[in-house]
Amino acid sequence: MSRSAPRVAVTTIADKPRATPMARVAVSCLVGSAIEFYDFLIYGTAAALVFPAVFFPSLSPGVAMVASMGTFATAFLSRLLVRQSSATSGTGWAVKRR
């Protein structure tokens, strides 16, 4: 009766998942936040200066400004709702993967 050598699992460096360096994560967060801030800065400025005259010319200036700021508030709140729903679904996806 011949005996065979026991099988040993061989793992290589390529098999192990690499951890993402915190510096890369921090820079990614910084860039994303800067782009988002710039986007809302430009949109808020346009909502205050351009939108009332372009999109609401038939309304009085005060009402046009309120309507314009309403569009800005809608965009701001929808961003928060989408972020919350994405975080909720992303967490559920991550839990299912484990």
C-alpha cells in the first residue's frame, strides 16, 4: 500500500486581498467632497443670481427668488435622500456578501 504525501494548501501573495491604504481613502474622500462642494457652490450662486430671471420671469422678484431657492432646496434634500438610500442598500449588499 503506497502512501501519498498530505496535500498542503499553497497561497500566494496574489491570493490575499490587499488592504487599501488610508492615505488613498482620505484623498479620495477629499476629492469627492471638494467636487461636491464646488458643484453646490456654483448651483447655489446660479439659483440666487440667474434662475429667478431666467426660469421665473413672470413672478415678482421676491417670489421668483423663493421659487429659485426652492429648486436649490429640492436638489440639496434629494442628495441627502439618495445618499441615505445608497448607504442602506450598500450595507445590505455588504452583509449579504459575507
